[in-house]
Amino acid sequence: MDEYILIFRHEDGNKVASPEQIQVWMKQTMDWIGGIAAQNKFVQGTGLPFDESRVVHYNNVVTNGPFGEIKEIIGGFIIVRADNIDEAVNFAKGSPVLQGDGNTVEVRKIARRDGKN
């Protein structure tokens, strides 16, 4: 069984949700992750807050980040165990992040530490 990272991308990070909507999304997310954990396939995950973030560029130029001129932001990730990429994609399809128009979940296999794929 391999590990896959599910990266949550939000198309417009400048939209501000109400506290009530954030609570609804958090409950949906916890329920979704709970379903994966119940199958013993959840490894870890977290949100990625935007405060106190920086981006280091070529020539060591540092800017406040992660925004700049882009609209898309990474809001967080989880790591799951899956038999194959298709199973990991099926987990991703259940993500509440996908309720937002233009939002995506990127699925990538994590390289094994022993160098074997």
C-alpha cells in the first residue's frame, strides 16, 4: 500500500466566508476525514494558515505570501494510504473542498523513503 497526498486548492483565496459557513465546512471535512480514518487509511493532514507566511524567490527575495498576483491558494492537505492512484482519487472526490466553484484536489503519490515505487 502506498501513500498519497491530497492537496486542497482554492481558486479564490480572497473570498471571506461567514463563521457559520466555515463551521459547516469544517464539520463536513471532519466527517469526510473520519470516513477515511475508519478504513485505517488516514495518515495525517492539516490546514495551512495564511498569516505569517512568506515566499522565498530566486536571489533570496522574500515576499509576504503565499498570494501575490495569483488567485489560487493551497488551503491544506491530507495524506492517505491507498492501494493505487484510483483509490486515492476516489477519496479526493469526496472532499468538501470541491463544493467551491473552481476548487480542486490534487492527488500525488508520495515517493517512498526506500526509493522503491
